[in-house]
Amino acid sequence: LPLTASAPDHRTRGLSPAHPPATGEGLQPTRDLRSCLHLFQQRLDFSVPDCVPSAMSLLQRMREDIAAHERFLSPGDRALLEELCSQVEEMEWSERAGTAEGSEG
């Protein structure tokens, strides 16, 4: 069977000069299409700082998060988090000591 060109369906009419809008169907392509596409034509604003923010240590970040969520923590939670903070602090100290020894030799 040979393929034959079919008329554009109602979804594509009015979207290009090759497919002019159909008349009498209640479709107003310019207004309807513009209202649908308006969302994608709005300008977006995303501010980006012109410098790299200073790095925050894991321990400092953990302490800030704990303070921010203090009201949700039980005494048991606080004890566990303090233990974790102590372990992270030890890890950071040993890391700094290892870095300092590596730079000397």
C-alpha cells in the first residue's frame, strides 16, 4: 500500500504556516497557544555569587544542624550526637595532623 499524505490533525493546525488554523472548530490558535507557551517564555532569575563560599568543616556543619533542630532531640539523641561529634572531631584532628606531617617531609 502506498503511503499517502494525510491532512494535519486538529492538534497541529495553526502551529505553522503549512498548517493554517481550522475555522469553525472553536480553536483560536494564537490566543490559546500563547497562553499555553507563556509559562515557558518567562525569564528566570538565578543569582550566582561571584566568589566561592568558604568551606565549612563537617564538625561545624553538624553542630549548626544540631542547634537548628535542638527542639526535636531527646536526651538520648543529644548524647548520641555528641558522641558522633567527638568522633568527627578526632577524625578531623588526625586528618590535619597527617596533612601537616605530609607537608614537612
